[in-house]
Amino acid sequence: MPGAVPFLELLSISKTYPGVVALRDVSLSAATGEVIGLIGENGAGKSTLMRVLGGVVAPSKGIIRIDGAESASLTVNEATAAGIAFVHQELNLFDNLDVAANVFIGREPLWGGPLKFVDRKAMYARVQPLLDRLNVDFRPDTSVSELSIAQQQLLEIAKALSFDARLVIMDEPTSSLTLTETSRLLEVVASLKASGVSVIFISHRLNEIEQCADRVVVLRDGCTVGALDRQQINHDAMIRLMIGRDLKSLYVPPAAPPGSSMLDIEAMRTSTYPEQPVSLSVRKGEILGLAGLIGSGRTELARAVFGIDHPSAGAIRLEGQPIVVGSPRDAIDRGIYLIPEDRKRSGLLLDVSITENISLPDLASYARATLVRASTEIANAEQQRRRLRIKVPDVGDPVSTLSGGNQQKVVLAKWLSMRPRVIIFDEPTRGVDVGSKSEIYEIMRELADAGVAILMISSDMEEVIGVSDRIAVMHEGRISGFLDRDDFSERNVLKLAVGSTIS
Amino acid sequence: MLKKDLGLFILIVVVAAVVAFLNPRFLSPINLSNTANQVGLFGIVSIGEGFVIITGGIDLSVGSQFALLGVLFIDLLVIYQVHWAIALLMMVAGGMMLGTIHGFLVTRMRMQPFVVTLCGLLIYRGVARYITGDGNAGFAFGETYPWLDLLTKGKSFGVPHTFIAFAMVAILMGIVLHRTVFGRYLFAVGKNEEAARYSGINTRRVISAAYIICGALTGLASVFMTMYVNGVTPSVHGNFYELYAIAAAVLGGCSLRGGEGSVLGIVLGSILLQLLQNLVNLLGIPSSLNFAVMGGVILIGVLADQQLVRYRRWATARSAAARLEEAAPSAAVKQSA
Amino acid sequence: MLKKDLGLFILIVVVAAVVAFLNPRFLSPINLSNTANQVGLFGIVSIGEGFVIITGGIDLSVGSQFALLGVLFIDLLVIYQVHWAIALLMMVAGGMMLGTIHGFLVTRMRMQPFVVTLCGLLIYRGVARYITGDGNAGFAFGETYPWLDLLTKGKSFGVPHTFIAFAMVAILMGIVLHRTVFGRYLFAVGKNEEAARYSGINTRRVISAAYIICGALTGLASVFMTMYVNGVTPSVHGNFYELYAIAAAVLGGCSLRGGEGSVLGIVLGSILLQLLQNLVNLLGIPSSLNFAVMGGVILIGVLADQQLVRYRRWATARSAAARLEEAAPSAAVKQSA
Amino acid sequence: AADKKTLAFVVNGASDFWKNAEAGIKKAQGELPDYNLVLKYPEQATTAAQQRLMDDLVASGVASIMVSAVDPKTETEALNNIATQIPLFTTDSDAPNTKRIAYIGSSNTAAGKQAGELALKALPDGGKCMGFVGLPSADNARERIEGVRETIKGSKVELVDIRADDVDQARAKRNVEDTITAHPEVTCFIGFYSYNTPRIYEAVKEAGQLGKIKIVGFDEDPVTLGGVKEGSIIGTVVQQPYEWGYQGMKLMAKYVGGDKSVIPADPIIIIPTKIIDSTNVDSFWAELKQRTGAK
Ligand SMILES: Nc1ncnc2c1ncn2[C@@H]1O[C@H](COP(=O)(O)OP(=O)(O)OP(=O)(O)O)[C@@H](O)[C@H]1O
Ligand SMILES: Nc1ncnc2c1ncn2[C@@H]1O[C@H](COP(=O)(O)OP(=O)(O)OP(=O)(O)O)[C@@H](O)[C@H]1O
Ligand SMILES: [Mg+2]
Ligand SMILES: [Mg+2]
């Protein structure tokens, strides 16, 4: 065991939020050079525990012991001083500042004594090596507003590295990274470990945990439910601890072979890649996976089909009939639905009730003479709650009280109460735990078997390979190839994703 | 929502009781009728402002719209001899047109509502002043419009028609906001515009509609106000009225962040504001303090409301925690590190 | 940032050239000096307002602060015979105190800046009016303070001291905003308050500091303004000045969403606004159109700026696409469906 | 004290001008112990605020009101509404078409004429004048301007333009500065509102043009009087609000007390305006100070 003596301990930490106990008597310790995988379902309390450690929230109870010194809570600055760096689950960047400013925000190198001028030169000089280490393609003086989500996540990691920390907390650092960037990140984790830095690594992608963790700690409902040593770490063991039962295999074959073509996208050109026509068709009863690196243009394509963006050229046919989609309403009226990649931003009204969220896209049908009838609305929400097994005591509760996975189910419920023909899932399980993931996959398959065409955009290799009937891969705005089930492999998907061909 | 409105209602009752105690004439029919008239005059436009605020916007131009539309209304009647009913409809239409422009600039040109309507504030009053050559628009002596006068200044059963109009507008708009699909869309857009768009709501149309409704109500109210003061001096007419409207809406529970508010709240907010002004005059408080009293009450009202909400949250959390704690006094903890 | 400021600068030069062409007296030293004086009077407070706006807030109370502080300043000098320098410092301190209250209510009580300073707008003016018994505060004839007069109304080398004070404030605040850590924190807080807190920034202190700075500059400017009009009639003194300040800041590129703006921009915005007013008088445009011209220019300015930004984005996207096309004229596409 | 009748003097907006009236009212109060005399400011100088104030006063039981209407022409109906409930008097600006009992005050047209005479005296060889005013549409402003125009008609003196400032004193001063720049040919400035004259005086002084530009003013702002005394302001036309307050209150008290004979047949009581110039400024100022107890 590396570094048998823990330099940091959390003892019996509890944290209560209004209406929720997020943590109950959780203890955790970290030794020098140790990589701890922290896993658990959505809402298990992983992020909360890390926020306590990072000084962002104060625990309701418990002790934090660092190098033998005990305290009841930390501030951000105390945590930083103790050598703790934190990559938050949500991006915490300022897009009005440049890369270097973001890395050093809160602890800028200064000159001028009490005048506290920012020393820009020193900042740029110190940031460049960090960027080199992560092998990124932006510079210290690039404005963050010009970075893609993936680049921003890498920037967050660079920021954590800049602390010269003893412990780096990474809360789902890979949620918007694809394979290349992820493997690069795992290398960085290994090198940190080698130089004696501890890492707490949170991820819902268990293969990443398998690759990097020395030890796995599992949380469930705010309690520690178990731990696994290096030798014990495997998928099944982790899943069993997380959800308390075994999971079925991911892939469920379709009940019947896919039918005729449902959605045809023909030579569509989007604004980011106006020179690349994209053609694609999804058949009835089929789940078509759409893979690709971050920024390859998949979301743009989905937005164009759904009528959010206006493509510069191209046509859409639905069951052979050409249609014009000028707005999301047009798409919805024809049964084309989109489950957006950022559910908090585009999918939900967070502090509105589950009922009202579900009825929103089809509100007119709950209304008589434009007056909304609350009773039918609630009845429908109840029905969806049972069907999707949304864990909530009351459908009148605001969505913000739900865990990520359950929130995603609410987004799904919005569409399932209507008559879908095509559903586009954009990163359907980003930040969703394994238990909820498999439930969502089941629903997808049920829908497909009922004749719905499903287009699933995903950056999660396991998911793409495990769920799809067929895979399309995008590279820089064009379709670089299609794969049938027999040709499915990580290697093949990745090859197409980076733009090369399969021999 | 309901609790918030209740708090405001109780505050109104308490203030009214104190004033009535200090000066019993407060309850005289004439005073109640005067105050109801004021509530009607200022309340209609507050409801319109509330709609805009619920979408997350703001309309700073209503005071200037009063000046511009008031001048046009008088010109239509006096110079162009237009029938009063047509002129009234034209004012409502005029307000809607200005609202359409605001909606267009906000939704299509993506300008901030504050900037758009700040420019409106400056421009409309300027135009009104230019039209009158910085003079004022008024009726000649003896020139009367019996029907219009009855409609705007008359009373039925002792209740001023302005107040009846306000009540009707409030009921109608209350139904629109709280019962219809459109009302639901207004809240949705104010809470999260992007999510609303992804749900197939034509957010641009909804937001524009809020500005248009605000314009329509401003147009209607401007006629009442013009008739009340029987003329318009555009350099001062309606100055700061946008602040009254915003204050009433905010007092009534509309959040400037959007997505929150109720028509009942706005109605109560309007009543409280006018009650305060009545109080200053009735109790002989120096009128210089009029605005200070208003500001003080808004500040305390909003502050108290927020502290109450916070306290309630905290109390819920406490009791929830206690319940949870009880339910699982010693959760089986398996620890192995 | 720089490009935005450049656009504004060009606009100013063009407007100035047109005015100079139409009325060559525009360039006379006395007119330039007068306009510089106005820029100084209104510009100082615009910089303060800009700081608040950059944090994502707004201060609607500066006009009323002018009234209140102006009255207090005169009372200190005339009634309490306080030395003018001490009185001046007390005004700055008084503004800072009001700013502290705003900051406290916004950061600790979590009230919205709009609501807090709207109440301030109502209250401060009310108090000022109460203090003077709704009269006005002024100096007796011949009562002069030679040093104070020199400081506030004098000129050096033909440049009014108000403008020099403004330039000094601008340089100082420019350094604070664009060179110091505090300035960087202001931008950070305005863009994303939560992320700033996670980065260990004391967001409450930063936001409060912005209001306090705004108060200090308002206090300073109120002394200049009081001396300029040589007295204060609190019912009207400084009315709508908050709108000028906001307009200058917005014209100068501050976004009301927070996190954007530059001191140079605000300076240019202030200059443009005063230039417009000068233009109205010099070209003999009816005074009634003064505000309309101002509103129109702000609207067009902000609109043009936004369209420019959009266009630039679109152009960048196009050229990037073109580059890609060149680099890979015939990427090997394997199609299998 | 509660059964004492209250007589209210409602002004048109907050201004030091009314402090003189207040002094007159105070003097009247001393002579009318059976009445409770009050002076009321509307919170804004608008008809809406003033009407509401009067409505509330009637509701709170005042016995009679004397009002300086913000805009008498358009307020006819509202004033009549008050006049049907309690005796209503007007002051400062009359509302002849209403059921008011009487008007007591000055004639703004006459005051304007006096200012015109001052302008003629200032420019014996003719010249151009510029006027400065807060709200050019207000009755008092219009009548004063008209009075000036009437007097100078046919002479070589000309009133070229009126610049307005919306009662914003900073703008008032700036208007003067810009006029000095834009119209060097104008040699006479007339300040129509009480604050206009001091702002003219200061701007002209700061431009070093005192003496070259003749100044004619209205009302008795201390700076105006100081300028007159100094000789740099030709003269100022003053009303006598002190007398309005004093005589007005006594008139009202008599009327309310049942003595209707105090009202003349033509119910207009003009208290004449006076020209204050270097000859009489000292005595006027001394009297003013003594009445208002000013510094
Ligand atoms: N600020 C907050 N206010 C109220 N409840 C909160 C807050 N933050 C977290 N919670 C609740 O605390 C519990 C634990 O949340 P936490 O974010 O720690 O889960 P997690 O394990 O990180 O889940 P995920 O995998 O979805 O990120 C959840 O029930 C969540 O709803
Ligand atoms: N709102 C936006 N503004 C500017 N550029 C954008 C925006 N959205 C996407 N892009 C850019 O467009 C390109 C395509 O992005 P898109 O989101 O479609 O890719 P994706 O394959 O879906 O990747 P991801 O997994 O990140 O969603 C990327 O270069 C991205 O940076
Ligand atoms: Mg988490
Ligand atoms: Mg995407």
C-alpha cells in the first residue's frame, strides 16, 4: 500500500440541506500518492463530500484532520493552503477573462506591494508548462469565451495542477471528454501519483476508475457503503456496492429487425461546418449511435434537425415525406423530439414542479379553451412517474430537488407523454449513475421496439457500443463512417472519430 | 405564492386600521373613493409592467408613453375631431405598437430590456414635447365629451370607473396569467428561456406578447390619466410613473430575475402604494417625505418577505433533518479504510 | 474591448466634425472648455456607476444622493461653518456610507440591486427635501470660499478643474479596474459570482467595494455639482442623473449582465453624451428634443455595436470554415449506409 | 384644537419662493388664533399630484383651500370639483373659468411687461435678448414671456429664442454657457424662473462677460438681489408672495367666517409686482430678511 499514513482525514462528516441529508457520518482518508476512486449513484453525496473537503461548504457535523490539525470546517483559502486542489463537477470559469487569468483567479502573482497589481508576465510564463503537460491546443492568453466545453474542462484541470497540490480532487473531470482526452488525463493522474500527489477521482465511467484507482470508496444515500482495494476493483463489484444488486448486460437486441426509414437527413450543412454536407438516416425501431470527438458537430446537427438552429442547406424527410423544420414547434408537432445535452440549461425549469415541466411541451392538450386543467396534468405526471420510476414523493415538488438521473427521467417524461416518432438523445446519461443509466437504456429500447427511431449522440464509448444497433461516427462536421453491430469495437469507432478509415 | 400575498394583505389591513384610527376621515366614502380612483389610475399599468417583469424584462418607458399617448389622444379629439371611442382604441393600439417595437428589439435584436426601454423613456417624452412645441395639450374650456367623461371619471354605486376598469383588467389578466397556456409560457420563459425554447415554445412571440400587453394596458391607462388631469404637459406628465409601476409589481412579489409574480400580488402592491400616499396627506406628514415613506415601506416589505422565505426554508430543513435523523438513528455503516 | 472603444471614439470624432462644420464656434476654446466641464461633472459618477454595473448590479440612487449630499454639504459650510476641505471629505465619506448600506443589503440580505437602489432613490431625495423643508439650500450672495471655488470652478491652462478631476479619477480607476487584482475580481464576480466564490474570492467584499466606490465618486461629484449650480433644490437637483450615468456606462460598453466594461469606454460614453447636449444647443435644435436625441443615439449606438459583434463572429466562422476546406479539399469519406 | 377650522394654502411645487408666502401665513396665523393655517407642497410639481393632495385635504376636512394651480387651464374640472365642496381661492396663477371664489396674486403679464421695460432700459440702442426658463409651457412662463414681447414690440430690442431646462439647474446654467458660445451677438439675458437669473449671473460672471451682457431677472433669489446690488443685474421683477399668504389667509378666514363682503365684484385682487433695481434693493432685501428670518 502506498503511503500507509494518511495525511488527511475526514471523520464522521454529516451535511444536511433543506429536506435532504446529503451526508451522514462519512469518513474518508487519503495518503500520499494514493488515487482514490469515489463512486456512487447520483445524489449519493460524492460532490458534497468533496465540497466539504474543498472548503466550499461547511459540514453540519464532523471533523477534518489535516496533518494532525483538526478543524470543524475549512474555507476555500484554507483548503488551498493545505494543498487541496479542486476540479468542480460544474465548470467554474470566467469567459470574460483569459486562460491564464482563470488559472490564477483568487491567487494572482502580484507586484507593486500594497497596490496589488497583477503580474501578467509571470502568469503567462507559469501557465504555459501546465498547458504543455496536458497537450492542449490553446494558449495562456486565449479568451475562455473561445474555448469549447472540452477545452474548458481541460483548463479546469490545468488550473488544479497549477496549485502544486498534495491532493487533487477531480469531480467527474471526464464527463465531456472523449477517449483521447480522457486517456491523456489518466496519464496525468498516473504522473501525479508518481510524484507523490494524491488524487480523488469521481466518475460514472467505471472503466476509468478501474484504470487509475488504488482504492475505491463507494457512497450510497449519503453513507459509505464499502470500499475496494486495488485487487478487488472490477465492474461487477463496483456496481454491486453502488446499487446493491447486479446489473443486466447493457445491450438488449431489438424485438424485431428495424423497419423502413423514419428520418432522413440529406446534405445538411450547419453553421460551424458550412462546407460539410451531412447525410444520415434512422430507421423505425432502430437505435443509431452517433459517436465522435467533442466538437465534431453532433450537437449542431441535432439542433438543426430540431429547429433550434437554421441549417444553411439540406433537407429532412420523415417517413419519406419532405418536411420543413423552422422551429422546435415544427419538429415537436411532427413527433421529432430532442433531449438536450445540458438538461439544466436547456431541458428543465429547475424550480418549477415536475408536473409543470412534463406538461410544458404539450400544454395545449391539457387545456380546454386555453385554460389549463391542472387535474389532467397531474394525472399524466403521476402516470409518467410510475412508468419511468422517478424517485420523488410528490410530482408537485420542484425538479431541482431531484438527483441528476431522476432529472433526466423528467426530461424524458416530457416527450413520452406525447407521440414520438423520432427521439434524439444528446448525451442521454451524462452525469447519470449506472443504475439510472440502465433504466434509461431500457426505456430507449422499449421505445424503439414500439417503432420509434432513436438517434443517440454519445461520447461514452461503453454506451455507444453497448446500446446502439448501428453507429455513425462524425469527424469535423462530416460523417466519417458507419459501423454495423459486427464491426463494433472501440478501435473502429476511434479510428473513424479521428478521421481515418477502417482498413 | 398565496402566503406572500396574504402577508401583503395583512400589512395593508394593519396600515389602513392605523390610519383610520388616527384620522377617522380615512374611512369616509369620499376618501375611499378618491383612493380607489388612484389605485385604478396607477394599477392598470402596474399589471402590464408585472407581465414584462415576469418574463425577466423591464419596461422603463411607461411614464413617457403616458406623455406621448396622452398628447396624441388630445390631439385626436381636439384637432382631428376623432370620435372618442375610436381615439381610445387608437391609444391602446398605439401602446401595443410601442410594445411591439420593444419586443422586436429585445427578442430579435437581442438588446437588453433595460437599454431598450431607457431609450424609449428618453425618446417618447422628447417626441411628445416636440409635438406640442414644449407647450401643453389640453381641451378648450367647456369642450366636454359626456360619454368619455362618464367612462373615465364617473362612478357607479360610488365606485370610480377607473377602479372598476382596474378590477376588470386584473381579473382578466389574472386568468390569462394563472390559468391559460400563455400565462404558463410567460412563467416558463422568465424562468429559463432556453429550456422553454427547447420545449417548443415560441419564446420570442411570448416575450413580445408581454411587451405588447404592457403597451396595451399603458395605452388604456394613459387615457384615464389624461382625462384625470384633463390635459398633458409632456415635460412632466407621467414622470417617474414607471418607478411606481415597478415598485407595485416588486412589492407584489414579482422578482426582477423573472419567472415569479401574481396578479393578486400586483393588485395588493398597487393598493399599498396608493394607501401610503393617502396616509401622508391624511396624517399631515410633510409631503416632502412622501417618497421617503414609499421607499421605506418597499424596502422593509421586500426585506421582511425575503427573511421570511429564508426562515421558512431553514425551519423546513431543520425539521426534515430531525425526521431523517430519527428514522435512521444508526444506519449500518460499513467502513473499511 | 479595444475595438469597441475605437468605434465609439470614431463616432465621437464624426459627430464633433459634423457639429464643427455646421457651427464653427463648436471649436472655440470657451465652448470646448464648457463641454469639458460638463463631461467632468457627469463623468465622475458614471465611472462609479460603471463599477457597480460591472459586478452585475445597478445604482439607481445616484441622482438622489446628489440631492442629499448637496444639501448636507451646503449645511455643513453655511450653518455649521465646517472647513470646506473637511466638508468635502465628509461628502465622500457620506457617499461611501450610503454605498456600504447598498452593499450590505445586496450581499448580506440578498436583495436585488435594482430594488435596493430604487428605495434609495425614493428615500434620499425625500430626506433631502425634508431637511430643507422643501425649500432650497444655497449660499448667501457674496459668501465665497475662494479655495473651494478655485478647486471646483477654476481652470488650469484653460482646462476646467472638473475635467482634470475627472481625468484623474479615470486614470486612477482605470488602473484599479484593469491592472489590480481587485479589478480582476470585479470582472470575475460580475461574470460568475458562484465560481468566484469557489475560487476563494470574497465576493461579498468585492461587490460591496463596488458600491462603496460608486458612493465615494458620487460624493465627490456631488460637491462639484453643488458648486456648479451654487445651491441645491432637492426636489429637482440631480433628477434623472442616474439615467445619464447608466447611459454613459452602457454606451461605453458596460453590459448590464455584468462582467463587461472598461473605464476608457465609460469616459468616451460620457463625452459622447455631453457632446450631444452641446450639439442641441449649438445647432439650435429645440430643447424639447434634447432627450430624444440622447435616446436615439444610445439606441443606435448599442444596436450597431451588437450587430458588429455578431457580424464579426459570423465572419470569423466563415473564414475558419474556408481554411478547413482548403486544408482538406477531399477528405477520404467512407460511407456505408 | 381639533375643532379649529383648517385653512390650507396649496402651492404648485417645492421652492424657496413659497417660503415668503409661509412667512405671510405665519403672520396671519398670529392674527387668526381661531384658525389652523397650513401650507402644503405636492410631492411633485404635477397636476396629478396636486389634485390628489387637494382631494385628500378635502377628505381630511379642511374648511377652505387657496391654491396655486400647476396648470389652471387643464385643472378646471378638478378645481371645480373642490370648489363645489368647500370655498376655493386661487393665487399665483388664476383659473378664471372655475367656481373659485376669488383670485389673489399678481399678473404675470404685467410682470413680464415690467421686465420688458428693464430690457429696453438695458439696451437703449437696441439689441438681441435670449430668454431662459424651466417649463416654457407653464402659464406663468408663457405670460411673462408674452409680457416681455408686448413691451419690446416695435423697438429695436428683439427676443430671439427661449431655452428650456426642465427645472434642472445644471442644464439651466449650461444653456447659458452654450448661448454665450453660440450667440455672441446676444447681449441681454432674461431669466424667467427664480433660479434662472442666478444661473445666468454665475455663467456670465465665469465667462468674464459681466457688464457686457445685460441681465434682467424675475423673483428674489439672494444671488439675484446681490447681482442687482452689485450693479451687474439691471433689475428684477418681484412678486409679493408674502402678501398673498398674509392677505389671502385673512381673506379666506373672513369668508369662511361668513363675511362675503370682502370679495370684490370682479373677484380678482391684484397685488402688484415691483421692479427692484439698484435704487431700492437694499430696503427690499432688509424687509425680506426680516420677514423670513433668512441668513
Ligand atoms: N445546494 C444544495 N441544496 C440542497 N440540496 C443539495 C445541494 N447540493 C446537493 N444537494 C443534495 O445533496 C445530495 C447529494 O448531492 P451530491 O451533489 O453530493 O451528489 P453526487 O453524489 O455528487 O451526485 P452526482 O453523481 O449526480 O453528481 C443530493 O440529494 C442533492 O440533491
Ligand atoms: N454556442 C456556440 N457558440 C460557438 N461555437 C459553438 C457553439 N456551440 C458549439 N460550438 C462549436 O461548434 C462545433 C461543434 O460543436 P457540437 O457541440 O455540435 O459538437 P459535439 O460533437 O456535439 O460535441 P459535444 O460532445 O461537445 O457536444 C465545436 O467546435 C464547438 O466548439
Ligand atoms: Mg456530483
Ligand atoms: Mg454535443
